[in-house]
Amino acid sequence: MPKPKSLPRSGKALKTTVWDAAEYLDSPEAIASYLEAAFEDGEPALIAAALGDVARAQGMTQLADQAGVTREALYKALSPSGDPRLSTFLGVMRALGIKIRPSAA
């Protein structure tokens, strides 16, 4: 197998910017598509993180109030290392106006 060619270095540092999904979750359709992709993956940590992105886009404090939890508890539950209780998860989904519909695999 041939060795991959490396790109020439210009001596300048590569400038990057932080990408934040919450900045692009500005419509119900965008939110639904984003969450659908996370659910299709099926990884619980990814789903929690995606819900966290949506919560930040919608306003964490307001969403926490609507879901019946504190803002701090919501941040913790929806972090990539969080593990939200079912009641928190369902409260967030209800507050976002998102319905979950089971279907056969």
C-alpha cells in the first residue's frame, strides 16, 4: 500500500473556530432532524448531548422550568457524561414539544 503524501507546511498555525450545534437549531424542523439523527445512532450519551444542545438553543433556564428540574440538574443530566432519569428526559421532550413514537425495528 502506498504511503499517503503529507501536505506541505506553510509555517503558519491553522486557525479554527468552535462549532456549536446550538447556533443552528433555530427551527422546529432543525431540532427534530438533529434529534432524529441522534436517536438513529442510538448511543445514550450522544442523545443526551444532542438534547443538551437543543436545550441551550432554546434557553436552558426556561426549559428547566418547563421540564420541572433545576437549571443545574438539567445541565448535568444533558451533558455528554450525564445519564438523565426517564422523568427528566420525558419532561425535556414535552417542554420542547417533541413526541417520541415507538416503531418496530
